[in-house]
Amino acid sequence: MTDISPDSLRQRLRTKFVGQNILYYPVTSSTMDVARQAAMEGAAEGTIVIADQQTAGRGRLGRKWLSPPKSSILLSIILYPKLDELPRLNMVACLAVARSIERVTALKPSIKWPNDVLIGGRKVSGILMESDVQGERVNYAIVGLALNVNLDPSSIPEISETATSLKEMLGREVSRPEVLESLLAEFEELYRAMRRGEPIDEEWRRRLETLGKEVTVRCGQDVREGYAESVDQDGNLLLRLPDGSLVTIAAGDVTLKA
Ligand code: ATP
């Protein structure tokens, strides 16, 4: 059974607040848009928006997120972190996805800094952060997670070479409710640990496949080449430049240097 039903999800949930309030849509434009509206109306912390299909799914920088109906987990989580916690949300989200894939399947995901979860070098999940900040105050933050569960990448030319899914890797369908339930539990555990001030960057460092490689990082017009040495406590990349200096990079597109 791979259909997501809010009622059965509610019964099976093992969380205290993440997913305790569920906004479920068979079809919507983007769970991010619905979540933003709900957050502006004061939705409770941990409210989730899930959809079986998006007509305008998006990634970073206005890129498109593609997912045939009922093939994926399409999820946004509404949170109210403090300003200094905001940078760590991306780590929380990526690690929660990686952990839940490991729990439900025997697959071994890795993370490509800053926000892609990969299996066998192909992207299985994309993560997106949006927040509204005024001065020191975070009005809301929304974490978007899309996970290819039963998607067939060969049916989508734009991503057939770069994407994979749990089904493709395992050769069988995987239960979306089971993955979703595990993902919400892992997310809550990591989010609470992060808020208690417990470091989560060690696991981040261990799971990142980007470290120890010569890379090119593009951020807008800024292009830097160097050695991906480590990450800091907020998950930022520490890049060693050819002149020996170390720069901290918060976001960017990473490619391996030829
Ligand atoms: P990239 O993954 O190329 O480094 P990015 O991290 O900015 O870019 P995201 O914002 O996570 O990407 O997602 C958008 C990109 O992901 C799209 O440009 C497309 O290449 C790819 N994509 C879209 N749909 C899927 C999908 N279902 N599975 C895997 N990749 C996808």
C-alpha cells in the first residue's frame, strides 16, 4: 500500500509535534506555497503540508522539481526556529532524509553539499529552505523535502541521467507512508537535538561525499575552485583555495573539478 492517507499517518506517527497537524492535498501547485500561506496565518510549529502531485514543484533558484502523481514524498514542514538556528535546518533536513532511507531500505545514501541526497551518485531527494526574517526575528521557516520513492526516472527525459528513486535502486515498490513516517520521526529527533545545542555536524561531515575532493563552487557570478576540506558547525563548506587561504561558503552549486 503506497497511498498516503492523513488519517492512517496520524495513527502511526511517533512524533510529538512534527506532523501532528497535517494539510494533505491530492494535487496542489507546490507544498511550499501552501505552507507559506499557512505559516503567515500562524500554523502550529511542525505543521506539515503533503501532496500526491504538484503542478509547479520547485527547487532552488526557481528550478523545477518534477514528480509524476503519487510517485514521491512531497513535503513541507513549518517551523519557528531562532535566527541562529536557521542555518542548521538544511543539515537537519538532509540528515533526516538520509537516515530514513537507511532505516526503511538497506540502501546507503550520501549527501552532496549543500542540499542533495544521492544514491549511487544520482539524486534521490532535493531539499529547499525558505524563511521570512525581520531583523532578529524569524517569522517562519519552511523546509521542503522531495523524495523519489516510486518514480521511474527513465520516463522523465530532463532527469533520466541524473536522478534515481528507491524503487529503481531496489527493483520493487516502496511504501510511501512508511518512508514518510520514518522521515518525520528522524526530522523531529534531529531538529530537537539541534535546538538543544547538540552538534549534528559530525554526522553531516561523515555523510558528505563532497569532502576531500577538488571542486568548483558556483554561487551566482562568484566561481571558486579549491579543495573541499571540511564543514563548520552550521554546515557551511570550508574551501581551501590554491593560495592556501580557507573560505567559508554558505550555499552554491558544486561540481567536481575535471
Ligand atoms: P542540482 O541538484 O542540479 O545541484 P539544485 O540543488 O539547485 O541543483 P534543487 O533545487 O534541489 O537543485 O532541485 C532542482 C533540480 O533538481 C532541477 O533543476 C533538476 O535538475 C533536478 N530535479 C528535478 N526533479 C527531480 C527529481 N524528481 N529527482 C531528481 N532531480 C530532480
